[in-house]
Amino acid sequence: MYPAELVKPMREDLTNVGFEELHTVEAVDAALAKEGTTLVVVNSVCGCAAANARPGARTSLQNAKRPDNLVTVFAGVDKDATNKAREYMIPFPPSSPSMALFKDGELVHMLERHHIEGRPAEMIAENLMDAYNTHC
């Protein structure tokens, strides 16, 4: 577990643009039971989350079409919530950071760590925007 003061700015990278933090299994279940589209960002303290994932997620929201719901879990902090979110992402193996787009509770698009690490935030944003244009 990471200290709250360490992860606070990392959480705020997403919550300041409208992402809701999910801290419990029940909150994850409720979020993914909603109708419409939901983007789930598995946040992380790693460098690729800071340089690529969070900026890519934020930039993707500038698209005309965007998910109805924006939620995030924090790997290494909210263990139970993160594990529950990852159950919804099966058959993809757990990775952080990662991003998943759901439509009516069904996984329709996935970005794993290997899709994020080493790629510029703009490329990640474009990938997400393409998914939004298809599914939102």
C-alpha cells in the first residue's frame, strides 16, 4: 500500500477531470451495472501512468463522443476494488496502468500496460477516441 499523501496528486490527475474513484467491490459492481458506456482506468504510481496513461485518458475526453461514466481504481492502494474491476476485464491479464471501455456492462475495448508503456499520451488518446466513436 502506498501512503495517501503520495497518491493524492495521482488520483487528482483523473478526479479533477470528472473520474469517480471506486474504493470498494460494491462500488465497482454498481458502476459497471450502469447502462451506457463506462471507461475504467486502473491507475498506478508507475512512470508510464504519469507520462502516458493519465494524460492520454484526460486528452481523450476532448472528443465529441465520450463515455457516459468515468471511473478509476488505484492499483496498489484500493486492492479489493482493483481486483474486482480486473475480474470484469477477463480474459485480459491484470496490468496497471490499463484502461477498459464497457458498454452496458460488457467489455468492448481494452488497453493493457503493453499498449500504454512507451507510447505517447496522444497515441493513447487517439486509441480511446476511436473506441468512443465506435461504442459511445
